[in-house]
Amino acid sequence: MVPTMSAKGQNLATPEDSAIGPELSFVAPVKDESATLHQLYAEIRDAAEAAGRSFELILIDDGSVDDSWAVMTALAAQHPSQISALRLRRNFGKATALAVGFAESRGSVVFSIDADLQDDPSEVPRFLDKLAAGFDVVSGWKKHRRDPLSKTLSSKMFNRVTAIAAGLDLHDFNCGFKAYRREVLGNLSLYGELHRYIPILAADLGYRVGEIEVSHRPRRTGSSKYGFERYLRGFLDLLTVLATTRYLHKPGHLFGGVGVVFGLVGTSILAYLSGLWVLDLGPIGTRPLFFLGILLLILSVQMISLGTVAELLTRHSHTLDPKSIVAARSRDGSPEPN
């Protein structure tokens, strides 16, 4: 559990509070965004009022070194029924900050939103309309980004690769502006850079994932917290997500598939070199390609063997919670709430 401090009466919300809590929860991780917090609250308040919903704003200070915590505590004191301020003991990262905020939230619909004001809270009614159409997770798509070209191009490449690898047709996994039905968040565990992959994790559990275009405003204060190293970590976490979703219950397909590819390439190399040897076109034993072919065949055997062992282990450690994939139940012909 991540240590936190609370500026809302010094008590974190309990599960019982959700029965009388707000309809909408907005979770906003904060890292050196003291200049934007007052406007963020005002815009979220206006958006909730436009939608005719009660709301709460949960601000999580993720290791800020500016005056963000002071501003957050002041806002919480001014609006105690609408704002909670939580402070992590150090910078744990956005995924952990969101996980803390989700655990604190009480609304039946939970929004994640960045605190830098590049997300526009006036889009909230459109998110709610999409949820009302039967979706469980709605992700924002910053089709027209107000960021430097270097950041825009790298983001497009990342999103395209992620969509193909995950088999989920979304344009923007990086957008922090998302809406979730509460039951979705109860079945997810976030760490590392997994916050961007919540739609993939939710889709793997059978939840319906949708997307809407959202406006993206230019950053006016502060600086971006994302760089090339974030995308590198993101790709590594994508491998984790694929291994724990698509291949969690069939690891033999993952390791065996990689092994088969290595084996085919290695066999092709050795077949080519064997042809050269048969035709007496030169020695092959001293060629680097010869050793590469042998290495690939050895890797192939190892990967296939690893996949077989993983399949045997999976049969004895089935981790899927049966309750997490039940969408509805009925007894005596009467539907019951799930």
C-alpha cells in the first residue's frame, strides 16, 4: 500500500461512503501544477453542473516540489464537500497516483483527468452520453494535439503499435482523460506505466471500450512530464500487458510462437548454407551466418520448452477471479444486480 496523507478531515473515504457519495468522481494526479489547480476545480464544477450531476475532485500530489500541496490543502479547506487532497510520500508515478485516487473515489462514474488544463472538462457530458450508450470505459482521443511535432509523431507511432499489438482499435492510449464505470476499476491493478493500458486491461475482462474525440489545449504553465524514456518504459509495460491479458492463460502460444519464428529463421539460414556446401560454393563452417543459424535453433528449442513449462504451471495457478467476468445473473427468472 502507498503511504498517503489526507487534507479532507484527515480521514480517507470508506466503502460505506459510496452509498451517499457524489455521482461523478474526478481523479487528478498532480506533479508541480500549482498554477492550474484553482482553474481546474472551477472548470470541473461548471462541467458537472452542466451535466446536472454532483461531483467530487480528488487531487493526488505525486511528489511535487512546488506549492501544489499548499494550494491543494487550501482548496480542500474551501470546498470540503467536493475536494479531497492526498499527498504521496514521494513520486510513485502516475499509475500509482491514479490507483490511490480510484480507491478514494465514491462516484458511480469515475474520470481520470490531467491537472495541466490541457484536457477540457466541458467534454464531460459527451463522455456520459457515450457511457449511457452501453460502454464501460470511454477513452479520449486527442485528434488535434497542441504539442510539439516531435512529441506528436512519437505518440502516433506508439499508439499505432499498441493498437495493433493489443487488437484494440483505439487511436490514443496516452490520453489521460477517460471515464469508467466504477465496477471496472475494482478489477484492475495499476503500477508502472499501466495507466495508459487500462482500456486493454478492461477489454480483456469483457468490458466494452469506446472512444470520443476531445479537444486538446496548449500547455500554458509548467512543463511536460513525458519524454522518450516514458515511451520506452511504455513499450516494456505493453509486453507485460500482453503477457498478462492475451497470453495469461495460454503462455505456450507466446513463448512457443516466438520459438517457432526463431526456428524457421534458423532453419532457413542453415538450409541456405547447406545448399552452398552441396554446390561446393565455398566453406560454411567459418561464416558468422552459420553460427547465427545454430543459435536461433537453440533459442527455438529453449523458447518452446519454456512455453511448455509455463503451460504446466498455468494449469496449477489459475488466477482469474470468476466473479470478475460475470456481467449479470438471474435466479428464478428474475435478474439480480451484479
